[in-house]
Amino acid sequence: MGLADTSVGVEKSTPGLTKPLNRAAAALVLNGGLTSVLGIGYWLVAAHLYLPTVVGRNSALVAALVTLSGFAQCNFARSLSGLLPRAGARAARLLGRVYLATVIISLLLGFTFCVVAPRLVARLGYLRGPALLLPGFTIAVAIWSIFTLEDTALASLRSARIVPIENATFGVLKIGLLVFLHSRGFGMFSILASWIVPLVVIVPPVNWYLFKRALPRGRDFAAPPEPGPLAVRNWVAYDYAGYLFWLAGTLPLPLLVLPILGSSAAAVFYVTFAMSTSMDVVSLNVGNAFTAELQRQGGVVGRDALAFLAKLWSLILFVAVVLGLAAPYVLQLFGARYRAQGHVVMVILLAAAVPRSVMFLGIAAARAQGRGRVILAAQMTASLGTLGLGVALMARIGLDGMAWAWFAASAVGAALAVQVIARPFHRVTAVPA
């Protein structure tokens, strides 16, 4: 199978895209706002209840949990948005198989990390602590994988309104449990435990809704089925390769700071990184909805889609400026150390949110059009640039160096991905080679 481009005039609009996409975007932007506020509140509470070294060690574990889960998901947190709309009556079976494969891989990776990491990195020796840490962390990786995948499925099936409810519940329970565990003298792993336990409460009911309501209803507005399996495998393979680069250059960064600059610096970086990159979650989640709706429109990037993107990027720019101005005051709530070491870092990371959004939405369009090479090029450039520059600059200028590397690499990745949107409006249709 091959892909052929069929030109569409500049005046081309995309009827049927605007209303469901605006609804999804509103829910996902709300989700991003709630996640950000609750995330700030969570780490504010953690910073006041625990020493920076304890926060640093736990934040490294949380980063490891999310990273391992990311690898275990095999990019289905993104590619499902391009697969579910075309699955039709087979969507539930597809999602069930993805869940099963992801859980198995998650358990293997979580167990391996707990056993091997303390032997390779001396600063992670605390993983040899409580007996429940190994099974608890291992199971947590699997549950986090499902927790992430269900958001993509909901956004792709026009049920994004559930996402902010789900994540707000998680944020509130997480804070409440953190305070409770501290009051009971639970120990240094209270932060990690407060991330894991709420998932057990949230994941089952959300997936009941997903399989009993969202998936059956999704058949009513499914996209035309794929013309053949080769057309699917082509872009999914490139997408997965790009995803591996994205993981390597994004999720492990707080873990990378720990051995180079120490646990206190890792705590500062994790807090600023978590707050500033919450806007990435908005762009990624909206990107999933964008991919799904473009699939239903045959891959067309018309003027309605472009107007939607312009509004979204304007909103992200506005929020980045506001948060940048408020950064020193927000960080002061965590303590003088966080403000002194994290102010510049947070401003730079916030500035990177705009080019990163351009990159993510460009990739979302490329995913709907089956342009896997663009996805791979953008992700690979951003990842390798962040890692290469980050390690080199951290040794010279500390945490600021990692932030500058993040910004520069994101800008280059955006320049590569934006060609999908900037080129003349077109429609990509799979046809026999």
C-alpha cells in the first residue's frame, strides 16, 4: 500500500470537525488547568511536609514510574487516537488487547527496575527498603499505564468530558492521602504511596464507563475502516520509533538530574518541570482528539482546523506569560530554595510550551495523515537535542542548562512538525501502490 496526496483548495473547510473538537478541547483544557493547580498544590504540600532530599528521592521514583509506564504503553497513548476511530465494531477488542499487552510489559519493566537500578546507581540504593516497595512499584507501573491509555480512548471517542473529572478526583485523593500518611508517620515513601493508592479507586469505574458506554456509542461516528493493514503498520511503526525518542528525552529528565546535581536540585527541577510541562498534557490530549477528528474527515487540514489551532496556541501563549510572571511567587510558596534555584528554570520551561504545542499538534495532524517520517524526525530531533545539550549545559550552568536545552530542542522539533500544517491544505488518502 502507498500514500498519495490529493490537493485541496485553500478555501477548503472541514464540516463536522469544529463542534466535537471544540467540546473536546474545552474539556481537555479544563483538565489541564485542574491538573496544574492540583499538581502545584500537591508538591506544595509535599515540600512543606518533607525535607528536599525526601522529595527528591520520591520524585525520582515517580519519574521512573511514569517513564517505565511510557515505554510499556508502546505509544498506544498516541496511536490509539488514529486507530480507534477506524476500528468500528472491533474497537473494544482492540483496546482490550492493548491493555493486556501493556500490563504484561509494565509488570516486567517495573520488576526489573526495582531489582537492577539499585545495583547500577548508588543514589537509588533506597529501593532496597521496605519489602512492599518492589511489588507495590511493579503493580503501580501497570495501573499507571491503564490510567494513561484510558484518557486517550475517551478523547478519541468523544467522551473527553470524563477526563477532567477523573484527573481532578485523582489530584484531590492524592493530596488527601499524602497528608493522611504523613500524620500517621508512614515514612519516606508516603509521596510514592499517595500516587499509587488513588489509582486503585479511579481506574475500575472509568473503564466500566469506557467499555460499556463510550465504545458502543463510538460506532455511530466511526471513521471509514482502513483499506488494508499495511497502511496502518507503516505510520504506526514510525510513530512508535518517534515515541521512544520522546520518552528518552522527556520523562527521565528529573531522574537524570539526581546523579549529576544531587537530590535537592532534583527536587527543585521536578517541581518546576511538573508545573511548567502541565501545558504539554493539554497539547498532547487535545492532539489525540485532533487526530481522531481529522481521521473522521479523511485527513483534511482545512481552514476550520487551522483556526482551531490558532486559538489553542494563543491560549497557551497567554497562560505561559501569566505563569511566567507568577513563577517567583508560586515557587516562594515551596520555600526560598525553590525560588532561588527554580525561577529561571521555570520561566524557560514555560516559554518552551508554545513551540512544543506546535510540535505536538503538527505530529497529531501527521498521525491522522499517516506521515510517520515527519513524526519520527520531530521527536528524534527534540529528544536527542534535549539530552545532548542538557547533559553538557548542566555541567556548566546547572539546572538552567537543562531548561535551555529543552527550549532549543523543542523549537527545532516544532520547525520540523509544522510543515504538516504550513503546507497547502491537502488531503492524504491511502491507495494501492
